[in-house]
Amino acid sequence: MNLNYSAIETIAAHLEPQLLSRLTDIVARSPDVKTLGDAFTAELVKAGMVDWARMSLTGEESDAEDAASPRHKSRYDLFVRAMTVVENDPPAEVCRRLGCPGRASCLIWLPMMAGPEVIGVLIAASLTPAADPRKNLPALQYLAGMLSLAVQVKQLRLEKETTQRQDAAWNNFVDLLVHELKTSLTTVVSSAGLLKEEKDADELKTRLVQNLGDSVAHLEATISELPNIVRARRRPLRAPEDYTAVGPVLREAAAQVKPLAAKRQQRLTLDCPASLPGVAVGQGQLKQIIVNLLTSATETTPDAGEIRLRAGEAGGAVVVSVSDGGPPIPRERHRELLEPAHWLDVDTRWLPRQRFRVAVAKLLVETYGGQLRLESEKGYGNTFVLRLPLGQTTGQPGGIDRGGE
């Protein structure tokens, strides 16, 4: 059965004023949607309008949704036609799934609406044959509308708070980026000043020139990454129409980083199958992700250590891992490295360049629907694991390169 909502609005005047006052207070004080639903339905029971009540939102993995399945046409109408359903003598199995304390003599299913969409259901029950909840049906329909509006307000507030937290994390990220740029510029300026003053110290000149070169190179790399960071923030980046072959990209990335590893006598090995599915990640972005992680690995791996780049297919994705030979990062500190929101708490001994490169890699891979996680184990160093979404099922040349020299 259904009721015209213009008529329902007049019903509020006939509800007990104290009940409306208590429900309004619950709406105002409840910190989240679950607390709101539990307190609201408990108040209906306390007021004697029903013997038992429960709120369930669509999208939740709840027994209420299982009970309102197409197997029962009336309850199916609740979601399809947004109809209020009164069910006399419901099956015991339905009552059990709903969590109703005992066998109900009558169940009332009241849709909670957001415009034309059903966002949830308010379920009320009578546990005694003598009670007739249908006499309170118009009032219950009104209260279901009141609860629906309150839920929407709570959800909007939660979305706003989430957005604010994300913005705060982004602002923190930008602040660190600015710090990176300023640090490199400061080194360039001070080194240039000293180089100008010292005219005869060849060893000092050599060292200062090296500092200038390193700082300028880092500054250039940082600036070149800014467009990708901005695009990643806007989300989502479109997957390439011609899916990227992983093997060639890994070989190019390894070849680019090998000179850095060679300076410290590090061995960089690549282990990639001859054939892998293409991935739905831009070729340039994928190369940047791998180069960032490999470069970080050269900084954390001791001299003459080994860096391993591996790829394979598992669980419907291409999995790429980058392992260093450095000391394992404690698990409780992984978030400090992976999430910009926690960077303010990072110990000053942490390499700012490492966390910056890792953060850019994480932003890019997640933008394409992939994942990046960190695994650390004593005696095995740290491994960054990438899960890349598949673009196609046909094999792509991957290549095998186990040499590090």
C-alpha cells in the first residue's frame, strides 16, 4: 500500500510532541548513520509504536536486503516501485535473518527515499497477534521520511569531512613539494656563491660542481613530475587505448637507473617473463612509476648491494615488485612513507627524496585503478609491490634480463 506524501505531512501534527522532540534530538546528536538508525528505531519501540524496528540502507550487505529479494514479490516491490509493504504472518526464516527477537505477527517494510531512489528501508514488527501496527502506518511512513532525510544529511556531512581530510593531505603534500624545490634551489644558490668565491681550490670546485649537478637534476625531475601529480589529483586518468606492454617499459626503466646503481657498485637485476598481458596504464606513467621506485631503491641499498625488479601475472593483474637491499622499514612506519597525511610525523632521518618519489608513484598507480603496497622483512630488505589492472588477455613481449652490469 502507498500514501500521498502531502497527506502524510499533516500526520506530524497528530504525533506525540514529546516523541517528535526526542527523535529530533537523536537526529541532531547522532555522530554517524549507524548510531542514528539504532537510536531512532529504539525510540520507536520505547514509544510503543512498534514492538521491534530496524533500519537498513541499500548497498549494505545486510539480511534485510536478502529478505527483500525477488523471491518474494511484495518485498521486491518495496525497492522496485518504492511501495510500503505490510506482511502478515511472515516466515520464521525472514524474521530470523532480520534479527527480529521472535516470530513476528506482522512486518511493515517502509521505503526510505532520496528523490526517486530508494536508499534504505525502515522495518517495523509486531510480535503479538493482538497488536496491530497498521493503525500507526501513516505515522510510520512520515517517520521513515524523516529518518531518510536525516540519513542523507549525515552522509553529506561525512562526505564533506572526508573531502576536508583529503584536502588537508593534499595541502601537506604540496607543502613538502615546495620544501623539496626550495631545498634544491638553496643548494644550487649557495654552491654557486662558494664556487664564485673560491678561485684556486680545485677539489672544492669539483665537489661544488657535483653538488650543483645533483641538485639541478633533482630539481628538474621534480618539476617534470608536477603535471602528472596535478592530473593524478584530478582523477581519473584515462586508460590508454592501446594497452601498455610491461616488458619493454621495465627494460627501459632499468636501463635508465643502472648508471645510478653502478656508481655504488650495486647490481640491478630484471626478471620478467617473455609474455605478459598488457596493462591499462599509460606507458610514460608506468615508466615513471618504476623509475621512481628503482631510484629510491638505489638510495636505500648499501654499496655493492642488490636491487631486484620482477614482474609476473597473478590474481587477474600484472604484479611488479621492486626490492632493495636496505634495512627493513618497521611496519608501523609504512604509513609515514606511503601516505602524505602522515608526513608531518616522519622522523627527520627519513630521506625526503625517497618519500616524495614513492608518493608520486602511489598517486599515479592508484589513478589508473592499481595498488601499491610495501612489504618489509628482516634479511630481505623492502619490497614495493604494484598490482596493475589488465588491459587485455593476449600476451605481450616481456623480455628476460638477469644481468646487473
